[in-house]
Amino acid sequence: MTLRRRNFLKNSLLPSGGAMIFSLPFRADSQAVPGLPASMQQPGKPFSNYGQPSEYEKTVIRWISANAEVPGNGVSWSPLHELAGTITPNGLHFERHHNGVPEIDPKQHEFVISGLVERPLQFSVMDLLRYPMHSRICFIECGGNSNTSWRTEPVQSAAGYTHGLVSNAEWTGVPVKLLLKEAGVKSEAKWVVAEGADGASLNLSIPLEKLLDDAFIALYQNGERLRPENGYPMRLILPGWEGITQVKWLRQLLLVETPAQSRDETAQYTELMPDGKAQQFSFIMQPKSIITSPSVGMVLPDNPGIYQISGLAWSGFGKVAKVEVSCDGGESWQEASLQTPVLDKAFTRFTIGWQWNGETAILQSRVTDEAGNIQPSREMLVTEKGKHNFFHYNAIISWEVDPSGEIFHVYA
């Protein structure tokens, strides 16, 4: 033992061979201590049964866009521009509801596997909780995320309130393949119709092979039981796939030979192509990235100054391989640093330093995934999919910084 370590142990008052246990003195007289702010001289608030954000952070919220005629139909946007890291808090995870959030008693809820199976099965929530659990961090993105960018003129809304129909969380639940193996899949089964217990009885057709791959039924989100708006008591998770397929309030998996051709896979959630035909079953979410800071609506206080550019990247095809950033509208690119760990089909945070010279600049990010897919320019995307699309917008997003430091959304 060195002299430095002996002195440390002596000064720490650590009893030989045991752990140090001590308590802080409590000032019952509440006398003022010179130099301390008033907040540190009074007892604080008592414990609470469930923690809440500070009242000083009350502006960090989901932005709601609902149907005036049917308030339960609409979306709420995750404030990506207000968040750091990669995990979206449960209370800020984006929402998409077709007929409101149902109130479901978990003791009454039942989930069934039926159709082309040897043994139809029925599960209560307690039944599923007895199965081996699987946890995975992955993103969920609505197919309509960023759809205002199909418009002729760019919308000037905060980054999260334009591109925030995507969130990233740790989901825990039961692999679907375990349940299907128990049910016994018949050879003629090729598709599965997943149905929710909401007022719209939302139902979607999903290829059986996806459910036999990495799909699972989530019961927990970021360590706690699902919240009602995110599918309580159970929802389907299909890593990397379009959000509409990840049915909330799941009550049935019906194995069939062919797709159901339901409303939300025909009239909705299809892509109108330049030739006038609609493309169905665009399940996988394409590679995408966005600079969240600095971003539209923000102002750079120092002119000129040094700033950190930070943002998020993801791909339904796998891991993010690299993210490049341009400060001159795509004339030149520089590779950004990726926050580790870089996970499969999950948010990856990227950062890079930037010396702003006080002149007009156009900030962009471009992601490449491990399969070699590259985020396209807006011009490339519009050429491929036409001007009348609504879903699956994944083009490069551009922020213009003007000489005053204000930031605007532009097409570049």
C-alpha cells in the first residue's frame, strides 16, 4: 500500500475491514447560513410516489395535432429538439391514435392466436408475464413522419414538431415465435392479421416471416409497464418496421393465407407513385437522420462562435454505419462522431464541432446504414416517388443559419 492510499483511508474515516455508514446532521433550528441561497436554508419538498419533471421544464412537451371533429384521432409529436441521448422518455414518446386511447382493465383483457394454427390459444396478461422475457432498444416511426416536407414550401416548425413522429425506447416482452410454435403454424399460413382493442379495431396484415423473426409482444417500456397511450396492457413490436404495423392494445393474431386488405393498408398507409399507382406494404423504414441542435426556431447567440452540431440517425435495415454533416448545403461533407453503443434498428446520436464564421450557412446530415443504404437528397426522393406522396419521407433535412443567427427550414 502506498503512502497516498494510507493517507486516503485515514482521512476517509473508513473503519478497518468494514463499510462506512454515516448520516448527515439535520439543522432543526433553520438558522440562516451566510452565503447560501434561501432555497438551501429551508427543508425541501417531501417524497412523491411517482417522479415528475421539474416545473421549470414544463415547456418540454408533446405537441398535439388532433382532428377537430374526432379529438381521439390524431398525433402527438415527440420534442426531439429538446432531448439528449437516444432514449425517449415514456411521457414524451410520440402517439398516433385512430379513435382515442381505450381504458383496458388488464384483468379482463385477453389476447388470442387463431386462424391457420393447430391449436388456437388464448392468453391473459398474467399468462404472458410467465413467459421468458426479451428486451430490445429500437425506434418506432410513423409512416407519416415528416410528411409536411412533401409540400412545395418548407414548414417553419421546431424539428421535433415536424419530424418527431419517431421515438426510441427499450421494450420488454415475449417473442412471438415462442407463442406461434406453441400454437403450431399450418403450412398454408403466410400472413398474420394483427388487431387492436381500440375503438377503431385497427387491424393490419403482416408477413408471417417477420413474426417468426424478431417480433415480440411488449408488456414493458423503458422498464415500467406500458402506458395507455402506447398500448397498455400489450402491444406488438416489429423492429425497424412502419409504426402502423406495431399494433397497440393487441388482442388478436389471426393467421391467414392472404392479406386482409383492410382500410389502413389500402386507402391509407400506401405510397402514391409518379405513375399514379399506389405501392402497398412499404414496411421497412428507410435510413434517416436529422440535426436536432441547432435547428429551426433556435438562435445562435455568438456571432461568430463555436458550436456542437448534434442529431439523431436511424434505419430499419440495421445499424447506422456513418453520419456525415455538411455546413455548406452539401458542397462538402465531414464524418461525425457516433455515440456508442450503436444498436440495430435504433437511434444513434451523432455530434460534430462547428466553427461558425457569422455568414449564411446551410446545415445538413446524411446517414449511411450497414446495408449500404444512403439517405437521399430531397430532389432524389421526389424524382423517385413523385410530388403527391404522403408517407415515408426520409430525404436530407436542411437548416439555414442566417447572419443574425436565426435558423430556418429550407429545401436545398
